[in-house]
Amino acid sequence: MFNHREARNKLAELKQRTTVAKLFEDLQEICMHIPEITEDEKMDKAIRALQPHICEHVLACEPTTMQEVQRLALAKDGARASINSRLSLPRAQLDRRLDLESLRLQDGYHRLK
């Protein structure tokens, strides 16, 4: 639990360190201790706390509500996580796929001769 000053300090230091969902969870917790915070201030802080590539995406969409900011950021974060999971195949699995592709290319080359 924070007092008002601690909450303001936490808000000033807030940055996305893991997921967008965690950032918004932390932001909501902090803002509960700052009753005078406006929706515009929350939106500004949320956008500024995002990782740069997500921040740029959200700003380009020109959101007008906190819900839009959150939806856009979560969508961008989710898309990135999906791509990263597909790119992070175990090395042995990746090597096997490359070997199979090489064999297919060699087979096609030999058929052309």
C-alpha cells in the first residue's frame, strides 16, 4: 500500500519491464492511490511507459480513451509474443528444418540436370 507521495513516485518511475498486461495492472494499482489523477494523465503515463515499439504503434493509432490505449498495446504485445514464440524453435529443430530444405533444393537441382 502506498501513500500519495509514494504513489506519485511509483507513477513517475513506471516502465514496461515485462508484459503490457503487467504494466496496466501496475498502473491501475498505483492510480488507486492518486484520486485526483485524470484520464488524460493516465493515458499519457501509460503510453510513455510502454516499450518504444509498442508506444510508437499506439501513438500512430491516436487513441482517445484509456481502453483504446490498453487494447492497442495489448494487441501489439500479443502479436510480438506470437512471432517470438515461432522464432524461438529449439536449435536442433531449426537445424532439422534447414537440412530438410537443403535436401529438397538438392533434389530439385538434380532433377533439372
